[in-house]
Amino acid sequence: MFRIIPLGQVFLIVGGVLTLMGFVAYGLSKPTLNLIGFFYGVPLLLGGLALKSAELKPTPYSHPTPPDVVELRNQQATDTQNQIRKDVTRYRYGQEAHLDESLERLDLSPSDDERPVLQAIREEAIDGYYALILEFNSPFVPLDSWQTRQERIEKYFGPNIVAKISQPEEEENKVEVALIVRDTEDQTPTA
């Protein structure tokens, strides 16, 4: 449920209603409702404001996932691919950007201002294998830097993952990282 509804928004609404109820109850000389409104409403309202200020919105899908790819995901996706997909498509709190720690560990984030930003994700079938594609806006980290770290990316997001790094022709600052399931029987990359 909290994947779709932001927790900060829920706290703001509930806290606001309880606080308003506390003020109305104070004016009507209803001490019990007054206490409930102030002792529960104000902290929830402040908590909601704090969460709202630290909120990181979910990453959208750039294209809807076709049903055959969903079936492929259910059969082949690794735990890491599922975890990434679930983490970046829900509200997060207290983080600067999606996958910020991963990018730092891969030396792809020189500074907070120059960090690539995950703009969208999509799911595809590549050569019959499930692929999770991360679409980054990367104006300060060139494609060459991403490609030199391809093996590190595979080890970091592996096992059983092949990373295919590309840049769409129409967008110079965009980098796509395809995390493709590797065939576990022959251990040969598909990309």
C-alpha cells in the first residue's frame, strides 16, 4: 500500500485532521477530544512534514511491461533484479537519489551534484532472457566511464547477471544499463 501512497502524505492528513479536531474540541470545551487532537495530531503532523521533506518519489516505468515479459520475470528474475525494481518504484525516505549508494560503490558518483540520476526503468526480453533496464541521466559521467566499470557492475549486481551498457542515439546524456539474466546452465553472457 505504501508503495503507491506516500507515508508522509498519510501522516500529514491524519495529523492535520486530529490537530484540527483538537482545536475545535478546545473551542467547544471537550477536554478528552482536545487532548487526543493535541497529543496525537501535532506529532503526526510534524512527522508528516519531516517525511514529506525527505521524500524521494518512485522512479516511473518508461514503457509499460508486456505480459510476456512479466511472465519471464516471474520465471527468471534474480533476487537482485527484483529488489532493485521494488526499491526504485516505491517512495523512499532519507535518500538523496535512487541507487545513490550503489553508484558511489561503483565509482560512478564523483559528487552529489555530478551523480547520474535514475530517470526511468523498463523491463524487456533480450534474446529470450529477462532484462531490467535502468535509464540514467548522466551528463557528468561519460559513457566510457560506465563501460570501463561493466565488469564491476556485473559483479556488484550479480550473480547470474550480465550488464549491457549503451547510450541511445537520440540522447547524448542518457545511459542505459541493462541487467540481463545469464543462463545459469552454460554461464555464457547473452549480451
